Amino acid sequence: MTPAACLKRAAGIFFWERLIHAVGPAMNPIQVEDLAVSYRTRSGVVEALRGVSFSVEEGGVVGFLGPNGAGKTTTLNVLLGFEEPTSGRARLYGCDSTSSIARRRVGFMCEHSRTHPFLTGRELLVMAGRLFGMRGSALRRAADSLLERVGLSGAADRRTGTYSRGMLQRMGLAQALINDPDLVILDEPTSGLDPVGRARVRELIAGLRSEGKTVFFSSHELSEVELVCDRVLMLVAGHIAASGSVDELVRDGESLERYFLKLAAERGGEGGVS
């Protein structure tokens, strides 16, 4: 590539980054409109999502609930650009979720955090930061700060292959935050953690909320959702079955778990995808 072409490309990237930061805050972090995803199988067509629409506003913590097979993972895959919808659209800060620009402001933690086992925790975060264009002392400071924040400073220079399940979950969360994202998407962040580990993750999520960040996470731990979420979305059989705060959805004397089980039974909570 010629020097002129390099400059032109850099100018284009700079323009789009300035543009998204200029207009992004005025737009919802997540906007999903009439989203449908279907798969062809030997036995026919499976409809994973059937006209799903919802929005997530700036700030706060939103829980994304649903029984197994409801379509939660499919929804997250579309939001993160891993999968294209059959119809409808998903936008992050006004940009199509399939565009790389949309994902620059997003941090993601998958359910089962997998790492390069031969890398140390510090090396893993530095590598993740470099993928976002971070370099030098700023990257080192960010990595050190996150290791301390998730309680892994003492294990920063150990290979992640020696980490416990809970440590890997916390490392996954640190990796999701390395680019200082405005929107944090977490898939089952407390899965497999003991009570102490779950409490630590709750504290981290509360801290993100206090910083004005938007947190969108899926979970089967309904008690955790009640403790940390400002709003919940319930997905059943590929449809949004309920949306609102826990106080709005659950009657006095009723638990979120009881409400959820009743709703899943009424709407047909068995499905064929995740």
C-alpha cells in the first residue's frame, strides 16, 4: 500500500471513529427490530427467533432471561456480528451489528471463558488490548488496573492454564473491559462460580453501572438478576414474553423465579436452539 493510500485509509478510520463518538451517545446502545433467525435441518426449518424487538437504553443493567432453547445465545450472536439474521436488524449505537465499527464500543464475555493456556493473565490482557490498537504504557496501566479490579493481581504472571474456573471467569470479564467499552455484554457471567465468586461479579457489575456503562447479560441465576438488574427481558420460544423492572413484573409476595416459571409454562418454554 502506498503512503498516500495509507493516509487515506487512516483518515477514513479517523472520520468514522469521530462520527460514532459524536452521534453514538444519543442512540440506544442496543436496538433490535423484528429480528428473525431460522435454520434448515434434516427435519425441517427451526425458527430460533421470531420477530424479536427490544431496545436497551444508555446506562443501567439489563438481564436477558429465558429457558434453554429460547434463543438467547442466537440473539447475542447476532448482536456481536457472529451470525446474520434471516430478517430484521440489530444495531449497536445506531450502527449495524455486523459492522466492525459498531463493536469498537462493546466488550463481550462468553459463558465459558477460554484462554491461551500458555499465556499469563497479564500477557492475555496485553494481547487483547493490542487487538483494539492499544499500545505502550497506557495498555500496561489498563491491564494492571483490571487485574487488580477482578482480584487477579497476585496471579497476573501465572499461566492461565493453571487458573481455576472462577479465576478464568474473572479473567474473561477483565478481557471484556480492556477497551474501556460503553456497552458490556456478558453471557452467564456467574456460571459455575461459588457464592464468593458470584458476589465479586455482582460488585463488578455494580461498579460498571456507577461508571455510566450499559451492561446487558444473560443468566439462569434468577436470584442474581433480582439483585443487580434495573430491567429484565424474558425470551420464550423465540419471542419477547415480558419486559420491565422486577418490581413491575413481579407481584408482592412472588419471586422472579416463580414468575419466570409460570411465564415459560404459559408460552411454551421448550425450544430447539440456545
